[in-house]
Amino acid sequence: MAQRCALDIQNGSYVNLGIGIPERVAAYVPQGREVIYHTENGMLGMGPPPEPGTGDPELINAGKQQVTANPGAAYFHHADSFAMIRGGHLDVCVLGALQVSERGDLANWSTGAPDAIPAVGGAMDLVAGVKTVYVITQHTTRDGEPKLVESCTFPLTGLGVVDRIYTDLAVIDVVEAGFQVVELSPGVSFESVQERTGAKLIPGGTDGS
Amino acid sequence: MINKEVSSVAEAVADILDGATVMIGGFGEAGSPIELIHALIDQGATNLTVVNNNTGTGEVGLAALIKAGRVSTMVCSYPRSANSKVFPELYRSGHTALELVPQGTLAERIRAGGAGIPAFYTPTAVGTPLGEGVERRTFDDRDYLLVRGLTADVALIKGRAADRHGNVVYNKTARNFSPLMAMAAKTTIVQAASVVPIGELDPEVVVTPGIFVHRVVAVPNPGHEAELVAAGVSYP
């Protein structure tokens, strides 16, 4: 999923990758494309993790892991960092999801469980401001419940914000009419994806899906 | 002569009152002014409202302040992390309340507070539980929420270097909320790894101009939260 998503990261783009699988997108961006990574805690030009023993505990990413600064990097405070986000200056962000609705609503910060400690971080700001919002997620939950649904039941992160979804089964765009299949994973049929989706899929893939 | 330098962290935090709102710089451990927080624990002020992105880890720094029972309300965006054990317990017991604010809204509220702007409109959190019951307005066909600027009695900040005028530079991603908090507090207290002679900081690279800073204290070898937590340190 991260590998497929990386193909859509264009040369010259400013990109924010969410914690977890989205972070892995960076490793697969095709050679020859120069991409500048933003981490919302305050850096453009984020590089890979440091060699063991060479890191600085004050040079970290949004997941609080040590990273490096690429040549040409810049540090800035949080108001500037979120001006980049909310002000529409970032081209792409890639996030995980609990649910996505056919209108592009995203739920990814809380299951609404009464005993959970609510925590949102920068997710609501990212989806409100970044030009293109990609989601990487398994197509269904561990229990086989669809994560792509007509209407989210978990608390929302943003309304009508998701542009494209990369799952283990397909690449799906959120268009005016709903979920449109762009591409199926090898050996996967449109019907089997439809069975595992909680909303109607629109065929439309260039690969015959 | 203007000299904002004080001789100890104890002196720097001596007049913080019970019930104060205290902004504490840092994102995770990057920029966390651990020595100032420990001095505040020793000083004893309680019933504090603390503004920080997180709630600390282990039992040092911010987590130790919470564990000591001094914090009645946390204002933050992400009170969960792998080693954050103290806050969940006091939150569930009802001792410490939580005001959850999206990270960018939190940053801008602090910036606005420091810039004399009482409220502003933001698109963040429209249509979400955090936007429920919040005043809304539509501009150019898009909905926005009205949120308030945020100010504080005190800000505790960690810098890499400062001078006696209160000019501050930071270390890498340790900058995060600190320049905003410095603007938003009535009394801004900076611990700096080095306090340098006037004129040594290049005016082109000063991040927080001294007008926003009231006290500077040298803390030459600040502790690192993850190292202290890994070593099992518990403060006090």
C-alpha cells in the first residue's frame, strides 16, 4: 500500500506522512523525484532515522522518533508549521483511517470508547488544510468489518476531506458520486472488493475494473 | 542595565501562585524544560492549569508535576503516548481535567493570545465532536469555528542559548511551541544551556526577541526525558 501510494507522490511536492504505515511511503518514492517532507512538530526537509548513537533527542518527528535533517532543511515554530498546513501550502498528506465514508469523511482519531483517553494531535488540522489527502488502510478491520462505509460511525476527523484511498485490495478515489475504483490489486476482482466494502463501488479503473 | 538573568531555577519560579495557568514548552521531550518543572514541583504551587502538547512520560518533568497532583487541568492535543502512565490515571480518577484542542488550533490560540487577538476563525475541527457547540461562521462558502486566543500567567521555556536581554535561540525541533508561549505569558522564564554575553547572538538568527522574556536562568547540562525514563528516574 505504501509502495503504491509512493508512485503518486510527484516530483517537487511538499509532503506530510502520518505515523505508522504512512511513514513508509518515503522509502518507495521513485528515484529521481525530489520530495520535501514536513513534520508538524517543526521541520521541512526531514530525513531518515539517524545512525545508532548519532541522533539528537531534540531532533524528532511527529511520532517522537529521532530523525535527521536533510541538506536544505528548515526548523520553525508550531504556528508557522500549522500555517503551512492550514494555509494550504502542503501538497499531500498521507494518513491512516478507522473509517472513510463515500463522501470523503474521515474518522481516524478516536473509537469513541468511553474509557479511552481522547487524543487528536494534528490530524484535524492536516485534513482541513492540506491540498490532497491520501489514506492508507487495510480494506477491512481485523474482524472483517468494512472500513469504507456509507457513513462513519466513529467520531469524525474531518468532513469530505479524503481524495484517494490505498487499501490491500484496491486504489479508490472519492468522487462526487462516491467510491470509484481506480485500480485493483493483482488477483483481486471488483466483486470481491465490493463484498468487503460498506458502500456501493463505482467501476472506473484503467485496468478494466 | 537590563539583566534578566537569575541565579537559580528555584529563584526563577519562586513567585508562581496556586491556580496559575502555566504554559510549558516542548513537544514530547524536545524542548521540555525539565529543570524548571522540577523547580516548580519543589516550589509547591498547585491547582495549576498547564498548557502543553502532551502530558509527559515516565515520572520526570511534566509527568512528575502531574503525578504530584499539582495539575487540575491539562490543555493539550495529544495526552497519550507509550510511556505516559501518570496522566491517564489522574484523568480517570477525575483529579485532572482535560481540554482537548487540535494541535494547530492550540498553537494558533497561543500565538493569538500573545499577539493581542482575542479570537479567530479556523476551518480545523468543523463537523467533528471538537466543533460541537462552537460558534460558526461561513466565509466564501466554507464553514469556520470561532476559537479564543490563549494567554497564561507563566511560560516555562527551554532554549539552547540566551542573553541577559532575554533573546533566545533553540535547538532543532525543540523550538515547537516555545516562541508562541513566550509571547502569550505575563511572565516568561527561560532555561538556557548557555547564557551568552550581549551581542554574541546574531540578530538575524534570534528566534524569540527579549521583549517576550522576563527571566533567564542557565541550566548547562539539561536532562533528557527519554534517558531519565529509561534509567527509571522518578522526581522528586
